[in-house]
Amino acid sequence: MAILQQIIDRRLSGKNKSIGNRERFLRRYRGQIRDAVRKAVSGRNIRELEQGEDVTLPRRDVSEPTFGHAAGGNREYVHPGNQEFVKGDRIERPKGQGSGGSGSGEAGDGGEGEDDFVFRLTREEFMQVFFEDLALPHLVRTQLAEVPEWKSHRAGFTSDGTPNNLHVVRSMRGALARRIALGGDARKELRRLEAHLLQLRAHPEAGSALIQKEIRDTELQIEELRRTARHVPYIDPIDLRYRNRVRTPVPSAKAVMFCLMDVSGSMDEARKDMSKRFFMLLYLFLTRHYEKIDLVFLRHHTQAQEVSEDEFFHATETGGTVVSSALVLMRDIIRARYPSGEWNIYGAQASDGDNWHQDSGRCRELLDETILPACRYYAYVQVAEAEQNLWQEYTQLAGIRPNFAMRKVSSAQDIYPVFRDLFKKEGVPA
């Protein structure tokens, strides 16, 4: 015999009563929504990246199949009131009028249609789709931090604590158990004396002096037991129980991202803008997904310097090109502040590839010998199509260093695909 089970979800909904339907809708049309988000990003300023987006779905993609019952067969009608046609005539198409659909021609007064379905993604939905398959590659928990993070969790009850941690139910349960334990013998003796008193009063010689004296003694004992029972406190300080919480150290995945940007004279405004867009995208991604991560901003021309976030994106200083100065500074900062045994180190470098020809080989050596052995992942983005000497040197590392990747960005539309390719989750296709 089959048993039909019906599960009813009676959890209270929030203000948005249709959130369940909306989530199902987003899952159903995830492919179209992902394409719409990518198109929006390609033409949007990175500073405005966190805004929502209007998504348009073709009507054919959201239409539902329907079933209708037709009369069937071939039927011809001549409606009442017709004075121009007889059975068998063919009606010509009206001239100079549109049919209500798209195309050239004059507007007509006939036809009907439906617009494409348009809905708006919220900021959170937009960012969720935008970053759904991205992650820092090779992120691992190296060891406990120098100042370990602590996690608080429940650990039973204790007899000492603050009033706000008082557990009322457990305290009352202990008080009840104490009163039962302390008053058990007294109640048993009280019941025995009360039964004995009834027997004495029902005795045939209850009026004798001996029986009367025993009755008075029994009544005094009963009164003493009742007075003793009343002195047992309803609740005692030893009954109080408080929620106990203990702190335990938890591993901390500490990560640091080095952002290296070329601001030399060969980097025109368009290339600098593409570099800034790439790092803005990276900055937004990291701050959204990783709370415990340090960002180190390095700008370089002939000399490199560590700058603030605002200076990194807005300073106008320029000069020649010595890329190795930034790598040397990154190496020194790692040794001074970020030991590789305790930190997950990442690097991202943006340049047009034009470098002093005697310096490119040193850049490759610095990466190969000191930077890459300490890094989990290092990404190089060239914001120019032509392969300069720096690109040629870095190519030698791409095949032998699994934690090194390099890509080209020739226009603003390439930034988003390249970014996703560099930082896609492991095992997720680009």
C-alpha cells in the first residue's frame, strides 16, 4: 500500500514573498543571465561594477508551451453582413500598412505582439553571477597565524557566569532536583506520622491520657517537619547554571596580493586605463571574497615605490622603464613582512612589455629564483598586442612554472575574459 507524504514548509517568509520563485527563475535562466552580465561588464566602468543590471530575455526563451483544442479539418466561413466576398474568394493583403511586427513600413492599426521579458538583477545577484566561478588559485591554509584567530563555541554549563548568560530552565531544573532530594526523607516521615495520627484518633481508647499524650507528641513532630520543609529555599545560588562558551584557536589562511603596475612613459593613457581597470577588478574581487587578505600596491618606472590605494590609481608620475625595480621591491617586502611559510603570496603585474633591454633578463631571473618559489600564483598581463622583450623573457617561465600565467589585453573588452581566465576556479573551464 503506497503512502502519500506531503511536506509543507511553514517557515515565515521575509518581505519579499516571491523570493523562492525568483531563485528558481535565476537558476533556470542562468546561462542567459551570465551572458547578459558579461555584456554589461564589457561596456561598464569598473567603478560602477557593483550596480545591478537590467536583463532582457527573448520572449521565445521564457514562453511556456500551451495546449489548445482546435476544430480540426479545413473549414470555410462567410460571415453575416459581408457584401464584398463570396465563398472561394481570396482576400488580398492590405497595402501600405504594417503588421504590428518589426521591419520597415508605415504603422498600421492592426496586429499585435509581445515585448521581450525584462527584469532587474539586484546588486547582490549581479555580483554573485559575476564572481560565481572565480577564486584565488592554490589557496591553502599554511599554519596558525602569529596571533591566532579564536572561535567561540558552546561547552555545556558552569556554576559561575554573568546574568545575561543565565540558563533559566537548567537552573530551575537543578532547584527542583535539590528540593526533591532534601525533602525526600522528611516527606516520607511526614506521611508515616500522619497515618499514625489517624490511627491514634481512631483508637477505641483515644480519650485516655496516654493516647492523648501520644497524639500531642505526634502533632508536634508533624508541625516540626512541616516547618523544616518550609525552610528549604525555592532556589539557591548553588542551583544557578550559566551557559559556558570556550574559545579555541582556528587556522587562519593569511594571503597577500602584490599589485605591480608600470607607469613609465611608454604607457599611454589607454594602456594605463586598461591596467587600472584590471587592478580595480582584482581589488573588487579580493575584497569581496577574502576578508583576511593584505593588498600591497607597487608603482614603477625607473624606480619602484609602495603607494596607497589612492596613489596607485590616481597618481600621474611617469618616467623611463626598469621593471626589475618593482620585482626587487616585492622581494624585499616579502622577506621583511610576509614570510612564505606563514602567508599565501600572490602577485599580479600589468605592463606594456616595453623594458630596458638589459633589464628583462634580470626580471626573469628574479621571478624564477626568488619571487615564484615564494608565490602561490603570479599573473602577468601585457596591455599591448606587440610582443616586447619582457614578454619574450617571461615566455620561458610559462612552460616550466605551473604557478605563473601570462595573458595579453589589447582593448578594454578583453579585460573581463582575461581576468576570468586568470582567476577561474581550479577544475572550472574558462
